[in-house]
Amino acid sequence: MTSEAAVSTSPAISSTPVKRDYYFLRSFVAGGVAGCCAKTTIAPLDRIKILLQAQNPHYKHLGVWSTFKAVPKKEGFLGLYKGNGAMMVRIFPYGAIQFMSFDKYKKLLSKKIGISGHIHRLVAGSMAGMTAVICTYPLDVIRARLAFQVTGEHRYTGIANAFHTIYLKEGGILGFYRGLTPTLIGMAPYAGFSFYTFGTLKSLGLKHFPELLARPSSNNPDVLILKTHANLLCGGVAGAIAQSISYPLDVARRRMQLGAVLPDSEKCVSLSKTLTYVYNEYGVKKGLYRGLSLNYIRCIPSQAVAFTTYEFMKQTLHLN
């Protein structure tokens, strides 16, 4: 048997007409489903992270666990999922574009530019992450604004109202791209190391521990793929490493996205000013890395589910 990586670009497979039918659409759906499953898994943790990162006045004195208990008491159980509707609208195209473009960039770098080995995973992952961010960023801003709201103090009544209000009061189209620079800068190492780590661990597992970690593909018994628990493990490790590297930029991004919602928004108008302000005002632990413990808890299952679901969808939709 051979590993999936060794045969994924086999001419015999790529020349089969039935597997080319709607390949773009099937690849898009696989990535979208993977993204939605991952974000739904950790939606409550994601909202608490936003509340802590941006120092929401109702919860700024609380820690992660205290906030997790306080939100349902103040806003009901569904308060943990506030902004998740906007997240699902955003994450399907985001996940679809990211996974699909990763495969495209990887092939481009390998075949057209001649970059191969470990480096092409890192570069392709970074490019895929930034591509997905640019295409879906306005929806991320809307999601952050809705998640930051507290019951009884709503600035926006829903997704459409948030779009309308930001467009009218915050400079038109540019209002939807506040914080784009730190997002792109943070996404490059995050997506790059995430795809790089997962791909590397996957290759090592298939090569050195096939009996323990691998099974025959449902599409081709001669091809080995990782078992579900191995995919979950590789995805979780990938998420933890990527988040550790890019977290301060994520904090800056959120504060810039929230814009006029924050009382100190005038001090968060650029990446450097936001990072400097947060560091001077709150320090490293309570500022630049506030909520990091929660992020470890959320990013590990999120990335584990994302990569595992995508690998499953590749099998289901015959993308290998």
C-alpha cells in the first residue's frame, strides 16, 4: 500500500472523467462543511474569547470560567451563541476558500514555481489563509460586533442592520475592513503553521506508523489514509502551535474590528498603535495574551474537527 500523499497526484486518478465532474463544487462544499463543523463545536468559547479580548465592561473583571458561567445567567443559554448566525454565513465560504485554495496553491508552488518539500506546505497554507480572509472579512467584522453585544445594550438588531449601520456611520466600505492588516499578518503564520504541521504529522504518521494510525481508503484500498483519531490528534497539535505564534495579532485584530463599539477605539486605529496601547495599558499576560488559555481550549478541538471533517469529506466526495 502507499500513502495518500504518494498517489494524490497520480495521472491515472486525475484522468478519470467521473472524478473531474464538479470537482470545484465538491471541493468547495468539503471545505465549507469542515469549517462549519469546526466553528459550531467551539462557538460558545469563541464568544467568550471576544468578550475577554476586547475587555467588555460587563465581564472584564472575570476570568475564562467565570465568564462562561456569567453569560448564561445574564443573557440566557443562547447568549453563548450570540453572533454565531453571522459566523455560519461567513465560515462556510471561508472554510471552502481556504481548503480549496490550499490545494491549488500547493500544486502551483510545486509544479509552476518549483517549491517543494516542507516549505511549500507553509507558504501554500499562508496564502490560502490570507485569500480566505480577504474574501470573507466583512462578515467577520459583523460577527465580532454582534458577539460583543450584551443583552439590553444592543447597538445592532441583526446582521442586516449591522451592515447598514457600519456602512453609514463608519466610512462606507472601508468600515468593514478595520483590522484587516493585523488579520492578514496574523493569518500568514497561523494558517501557514496550521497546514504545515498537520501535513507534516500526517506524512510522518503514514510513513512510520501505518499499522497504528492508518487504514485503507474507501475510494482505493491500495491507498492509506489516517484513521479518525489520528486526524484529530494531528489537527489539534497543528491548531495549538499556530495559535501560540499568532495570538497577540488576533487580540489587535479584534480590538480594531470592534471600532466605535469600544470607548478607547481612537487608540486602536493601526496595528502598531493597538499593540502598543494594549501592552502599555494591560501588559502581556492580561493584554496581549488575555484569553490565551481559552484559546488553547477552543483552537485544539476546532482545528482537530476542521481537518478531520475535511479528510472525511474528501473521502465522501471522492476528492483524493
